[in-house]
Amino acid sequence: MNSQAPEPVAALAVEGLTAGYGGPPVIENVSIRARLGEITAIVGPNGAGKSTLLKAIAGLIRPTAGRVFVEGSEVTGQPAERLVRRGLAYVPQVANVFPDLTIRENLEMGGYSRKAGVRERIEQLFKLFPDLKGSAHRQANTLSGGQRTMLALARGLMVDPAVLILDEPSAGLAPRFQGAIWERIEEIRATNVAVLVIEQNTRETLRHAQWAYVLVLGQNRLEGPGHDLLNDDEVVDLYVGRLS
Ligand SMILES: Nc1ncnc2c1ncn2[C@@H]1O[C@H](COP(=O)(O)OP(=O)(O)O)[C@@H](O)[C@H]1O
Ligand SMILES: [Mg+2]
């Protein structure tokens, strides 16, 4: 008899995923989990396959092996637009908002798959992103890079995802925006979303991550609580750098 309580189902479970772009696999046999209300990070050197892993999870490229589960249901190989309806939202590295639409219209488009409550959800998100509220009528192409990133995050949240996947949300922004983006990510996490994130600043990322995976050459290298990895000599020497 096993008297242990069963493990709660992870919001996202990835098992043995292998994927690439037609040639040799870029990621191989990668397994990760992300839980509701936690920030889960993928760190590792440039070219390790972090973005490829996220794309394979989010249905932008088709894995050649392995399985992906959202809240216990298998979704492997489903296209991105189906995955959105299963509770998985993906915000790509280049914040792709519709430049000719206003902030509000962008959010309405993000909520197209909602059956109801688009207007109410937009109001909720304006509480989380007060800067967007004041500019709701502005066209996205008039926004700063930082505002555009916030819009991309908010748009991803329009579908109430269980899992929000973020590929370098601060890419291309001045370092001073990084703090503001982490604040928003923490607020999103606190609404009981499983946030899976790649960010450039490994030290800062590990500080925020309840759990982090180090990916090297397309494979799992090690994993643990972000704070533990920050105290791991190998991780610090190879991927974080010592503070001088
Ligand atoms: N669209 C693509 N077509 C072919 N190869 C790609 C493509 N995107 C990335 N790669 C290759 O996949 C490898 C991993 O890239 P990527 O997943 O972007 O790494 P990371 O996000 O960790 O920097 C690299 O060698 C890169 O050149
Ligand atoms: Mg990348």
C-alpha cells in the first residue's frame, strides 16, 4: 500500500521531448514541469535550445519524440491555436502585437477564443497593467518597446491560461525595464498561473524562479530551486558569473 498522497498534476508536464528544424535534433529527450503559482525558468548558454524547447511545447514546431501535457491532458503536436484553448499561452521573443490596432483592439483579438467576458477580462488586466489602461485607445505602433512588451503579456493573459510561456520578455529593452517586467511576472504568478520563462539575466532569473532547469546542448543538465542553483558552483561558474 502506498500511503503517500498522489502528486498534484503539474500545469505543464513535458516528457522526453525531442525537436528541431528538420536536421539533427536541437533538443533531445528534455523533461520539465511547471506548477500553478510558480515561476519556472529555463536557463543555459546561447544556442542551448531554450527557445526551440518553448516552440516545441507551444505547438510552433512539431516534436519528433516525447509528450506534452497541460493540466494532465496530452496536447503533443497540437497547433498553437488549439493549445490556447487548452490553457497554454505563448508570448514569443519578438513581442508580436498588431501594430495598426489599438491596445484595446489588441486585447480583444487576444481574447477571440473566449466565449464571453472579453470586456471584463480587459478591465481585470488593466488593473494588472495600469499603464495600458491610460493608453487603451492608442495604436500599438506608437508604444515604447516596454509598453509593447506589457501589451504582449496582457494579450497572452486574455485567455486565462493555466500556463504562460515567455521567451525573453525583456529582449531588446533597456536594462531598466527588467525590474518592471519581473514585477509583472510576479503578479501574474500570484494569480495562480504557471509561468515558464526564459530571460537573459541568469542571476536575476534564478532569484525569481521557484524551480529552474539548466539546458545545455539541447539536453537537461541539472535542475533545482532557483536559489539553490545560485549557490551551485558549476552553475555560477558556467552560466551566471561571479559577482566581483
Ligand atoms: N528557425 C530555425 N531553423 C533552423 N535552426 C534554428 C532555428 N532556430 C534556431 N535554430 C538553431 O537551433 C539551435 C538552438 O537555438 P535556440 O533554441 O534559439 O537557442 P537559445 O534560445 O537557447 O539561444 C541553434 O543552433 C540555432 O541556430
Ligand atoms: Mg532563445
